[in-house]
Amino acid sequence: MKTGRRTAAVATLVGALGLSALNAPTAQAADTGITVSDIVVNNDKPIVVGTSKVVEPTLSFTIALPSGYSTADPSRYDAYPFLYRGSITTAADTGENFIGPSGYTCYETDSKHAHCEGNLYIDPHPSQEHVDSNSDATTWKVGVSLKLWKADGGLKTGELETRAQTARLKRAAKATANASPEPVAKGRSISVTGKLTRANWSTKKYDAYSGRTVSLQFRAKGADAFKTVKKATTSSTGSLKAAVTASVDGSYRWVYYGNSTTGVATSPADYVDVR
């Protein structure tokens, strides 16, 4: 259960510019005095994005307010982390190479501090500019937008802060598996085929992923875990093939463990009845 009073929330904002269209603090350069710390993006794990589904990685951070401001009046301040590439100013002003929150809620811990939790918003749809090129599968920087508002609602000052912290975005991969014949006589050969593809953010399709080493795994009926029994390399069309000897009933699957630009892919398991 969360402790402390809920103090502020940002609603989900969907659009080509996301939150950046509403926040352009670059015209003001004065220090706001707000401190944002303890930033955690996606539990410090890589963010994997496909070609169509919106991805909302978790986001948490802590806010400390300057003198004259209180968590009891959240309308007087605004602070949140975001991801960007290239120039932080260009990213925040244009929304290009910018990934902001879909929403977050802050919980007051005292009059000057709040702990905030929410999500980032990544939409691979062509109308968005979040991941529109395969070069976006790389390390993104973490920035922070900070603003103080006047009592009359006008912007008092705002700034953008860069951080040494980063987050890795990866292209999603998919794998398939088919074991045959089914059923099969004990001692006979089983052919396990499959295919490995990965997201192409430029075309919004999944392309064959060639030259990748993929593990063939087997789990005997009644066993708890899969074990690697062979490895194979994908062809120019992403195809996989391996032969194994039928011994006991069980399931086969292909597993690709990913790399610096591509996420992990695990195929559905195909069960074989050995007679």
C-alpha cells in the first residue's frame, strides 16, 4: 500500500509530440531549485518495442521542492524524467527523439518531498516519432523537465537537466517452432524447424533475422524446465532446422537470447508424443 497523500498526477497524453508539446522550458534558463532523484526506468532493464503495440515501461522517481513550494500545492510545480537522443533541447521542443511519460502519480512523503510512479509511453505507429528508424535501437539518455509556476498560473521558470543515466531500447524479435512427425516412434528422428524475425521500425514489419545462433530446447513431459539440446544458425530467410532423436514425450522450442539491439525471442513450445 502506498503511504503519503497523493499530490499530483499527469494524465495520459497521446500524440506526435507527447508531453513535449506542452512543455518547452528552454525559453527560461533559471535554476528551479527542484531536485529529481532516484530515477528508475523499466526496473533498469532494456525496453523492447515491436511494430504496432504501445509499450509503457515503468517509471519512478523522487521530487524535492525548493523554499516557498509545498507538495500540498502541486499546481505550482512540475517535474518528470524523459528519454531522448541527440540534443535535449531539440528533443523536448520538437518531440523528435523524445519519449515522455504517459502518466504518473506523486505521493507526498512530507511537505517538500514526494515519490512518483508511472509509465513512459512508446508508440511505434508511423504517425509517432518515438521509434521511426532502426537506429533508435540504441542507448537513450535520461533528461529531466523542471518547472515552477506563479500563483496566477503563469510560468515562473523552467529548465532541462541532462543526466548520466541511460536506457536501452531494443527491437522485438519473434520465433516459431514446429516439430515433426507427430506422433513419432521411439528412436526415430524428429525434425524441428522454425523461423526468427525481428521488428523493422522503418517499415513496421517483421523481417527475417539471418546469421543468428538460436538454441533448441526440450522439456520432457512432467519436467519443470527446458534444457538446451542443440544450437542452429538462422539462414538468409531466418529459417531454423535441427534433427533430434525421439526418446520420451515432451516439448521443443527455439530460444534466441538477443543482443545489444534486439530483444529475446522464445517460440511457443511444440509437443511431440513418442510411442
